[in-house]
Amino acid sequence: MSIDKFETLTSTAVPLPIENIDTDQIIPARFLKATERKGFGDNLFRDWRYEKDGSEIKSFALNDARYGGSILVAGKNFGSGSSREHAAWSIYDYGFKVVVSSFFADIFKGNALNNGLLPVVVSEDFLSKIFSSIDTDNQTTLTVNLADQTITLDGTGESESFEINPYKKECLTKGYDDIDYLIHMKSEIESFENR
């Protein structure tokens, strides 16, 4: 699967100040039957977005017209629970390119990076400032610079650095998944084999 190249993103954000969001809340198990990575965004946070009759829950952030953008800002311990890769698929398919939290479950973090979704870990203090800024002004923007590994709260200019595996950083920058990366290195691999 090819993924979008990621360099710098400036966007408004959708706030989800809930801690311990697990993968079953992100994409309920009953929607995991498909094997293609498309269409999962329709059921992202399904049980929080919709009533049992299919009507929207207007108070939920993804249904709230005040919020939008390509960045999801979530509470601490995002992506815990089962290791389903579909959680990352659903977030990416919905249109988010970045998820910001003060802590991610390791397996979710790996799945996100493997599928073109950038998990940005910030301090709890900076996360609180982001939530507060969005609460004050829903048009608040964040700038995520992958090359510099920084996230900036544009309204105040406050910024924090984040960590990322160098290999995954290169893949995101070039729009590669693991297979694309190997194909990109085909001539080097063949040269090595011939030696």
C-alpha cells in the first residue's frame, strides 16, 4: 500500500480528551471482516459516533461541526487493547494524518507508523495546552514538522520535539510502506547479492 508523503502539516484538530481509548473503541470488532484497507473510516469510533438506530450523536467530537482537520488530539494511553491493525487503518482512512497524545500503546504506535499515520507523543503539560487552545478557539492550528520532529501550537508559538524511529521517519517522508522501501532498494539488494 502506498501512503501519502509526509513532510509538514498545518491543520486544525479534532479534540478527544478521553484517556485509555482502546482499539475496540477506535474500530469495533464487528467491522473487521474486510481485508482491504478502505472503508474503515466510516466506522471509526462507531459506537461513540452513532446511536443504535444509526443517527449521529451530535455531541461527539467527530460529529461536531466546530471541529475538523487532519489531526486527532487524544487523551493519555491511546490505542491500548488488542493489536488490531484496523485501528490505524480506520483513523487514516477517515482522513487523519497525525494523532497526538501523551502516551501510545506500543503495538498501536507501530501499526500507525506502518500505515502512514504519524503518532506524536507530547508531554502531558503540552497536551493540556493543546486541548485548552482548541477549547478557546476551535480554529486553533498545529504544525507538525517531521524533518525537525517538532509540533507547534501556532497561536502561541510554543513547540515540543517528538521522537520517531529514523527508518519510519524516512518511510513517511518518502511515502513508503515496508514493501515500497524494499522495492526502492532493489538495485542495492541485487548488487549485494551479486557480491
